[in-house]
Amino acid sequence: MMEKIQTIERFIFDQQPETAHGEFTNLLYDIALVAKLIAHKTNRAGLVDILGRAGAVNIQGEIQQKLDVFADEMIVRICDHSGRLCVMASEEREEIIPIPAKYKKGSYVLVFDPLDGSSNIDVNVSIGTIFGIYRCTDWDLRGRLEDVLQPPRDLVAAGYILFGASTLMVYSTGQGVHGFTLDLELGEFLLSHQDMCLPEPPAFYSTNHAYFQRWSPGVQNYTRWLQGQGDMDAPTLSSRYIGSLVADFHRNLLRGGVFYYPAEHDKPNGKIRLLYEAGPLAFLIHQAGGYASDGFRSILDIVPTDLHQRVPLFIGNESLVRKAESFIRQD
Ligand code: AHG
Ligand code: MN
Ligand code: MN
């Protein structure tokens, strides 16, 4: 029997409440469109050796654009004139991105990491785009910094696009986490992972072990516990680390596990950015039955004070993340 085939457009439409005006639904369509455009470009990234490296001058005398800059510009170009947003913020830009006065303003705020895992671009390893959507705080005003600096708990949607062996778009509007795989021949995202939930028992822990000496004793002891050293309740895990947060997150979402990028002696807030990375992924992990923490409190409750603020991140199955908190409290 043929299974029901559902496009992302159909699925988003079916999930919207009857009272919806379509503004939010259309914003998600825009993101799916951006996803296809970036996927098209990243799939050709291997050709840089033939066509010229990023930063090098190509045959037409133009400077090759870096993929993360391309992704950033593509998102802004598709989303700034749609009438659905009041402001945007990108990891690639120092300031907020206002909606030009010539365009109608909408009621949503888009925050994004245009290309996560940039160190993996040139070596053909999975990379991704992460996004979060908030409601604007004052409908009468054009977008301001205050609209962007909202705690992740107030997100109305979040998601990511993973450019891996296939292209996947995963998102949540607060009604579970759903994944769609891009069918290259149809040019459509088709529902492939409905209601994703973190499995138990978890399979992996993911961290950059090379930094072990830079961590607090609590995080070092937590790592030893994850490796099965010590007490009786130690888990049985294997280790995986890609170095693209979005890809590490996706694998752990499917198989269960914990990803952590903790504070370091000279980097007290670690590396991961609250607005563009930790916040949206924390929203998703909660929807999938997991938990995200900075070692002390839920990532969802942290009110950003700075656009590019970094935060230590522990994210995955709740039991593993709570254990991190208890080791860190003992420091
Ligand atoms: P970005 O490419 O957007 O700057 O993010 C890179 C981040 C994240 O994707 C990943 O988890 C982390 O950097 C890896 O850092 P290390 O190389 O220090 O492990
Ligand atoms: Mn990133
Ligand atoms: Mn990035």
C-alpha cells in the first residue's frame, strides 16, 4: 500500500489554527524556500577547487563569496520584503537587521545562524542553518533590539536545515518536532520524521575532548562519568563529535545523547551563541522531551543582554543534562 506523501507546505497548513491569517505559515514557507536555495549552493561547494576558492578571484574577476556570507544574504533577501517580519538578527552581522522602510512590516522576529559548522564547509562534512522565530514586542513600532533580546522560552518556532547526505528541515511550532527530507527530483520537502522524540537509553555523548584541560573539575568529572568511570549509575555511551553543532544535535536527537560545549578557563561562556544556536535548539530539545542547560539553569530562561552573547551549553536527554548540573554544582 502506498503511504501518504505529505509536503512541508501541506503539513504547515494543516497545523495552523483556524483563526490564523497565514502570516506565520508563509514565513515558514519562506524558510523552506531559503533552505532549497542554500542546499543548491552547498551541494556545489565541492566545485570550489575547479571554480576558485572562497576569497579567490574567479574567471570573471569577481571575488568568490564564502558560503556563510552567501547563506546570510540569501535569508535576508528572501525575508526582508515579505511583510512578515519586523526585524532580523544574524550571527554574521554585528547589528540587528531592520526591515527597510519601503517595505511593509510584519509581526515576527527572525534570528538565525546562516551556516553553522563553517570549519566543515571546505572538507565536505555536514553543515546547517539554525533559526528561531519570536513575536515582536510592540506592534506599533518598527523592529528594535528589544524584539530580538527575548528569552528562548518565548520562541514561537525554531528549527534547522541540515545539509548532509541529504537535506533535511526540522522544525517545531510548539506542537512536537517534525522533520522533512528534500526530494531533489521533486524540489519538495517531504515529511520523513513525524513527532521526533529523544530515545531512551541514549547512545552518545558529544564534546571536544581536546579541551579537557581547560574545563572545571566538575565538567571533567562529568566527562569521566559519561565514560563509565565511577558510580553504579554510569551510562553506557559511545562518543561522536562532528564539530557542526547542528549535525551533532541532529544525530543525538535521533539516537539519544548529550552534546556539551562547556565554559573554559579563559572562555567563561564557552563558544555557542545563545540567540542563534543554543536558544532555538533548546526550544527543539524540550519539544522532543529533552532538556538544555548552561550548567545551572534552563537555557530557555536566559534573557539575552547582548546580540552575540555566548553561553555554556549542555543539551540532550534530560537525565544526562541534569547529571551535568549536579557535577557542576559540586565544583
Ligand atoms: P559557526 O560555524 O556557526 O561559527 O559555529 C561553529 C560552532 C558549532 O557549530 C560547533 O559545535 C563548534 O563551533 C565547534 O567548535 P570547536 O571546533 O571548538 O569544537
Ligand atoms: Mn554556529
Ligand atoms: Mn555560523
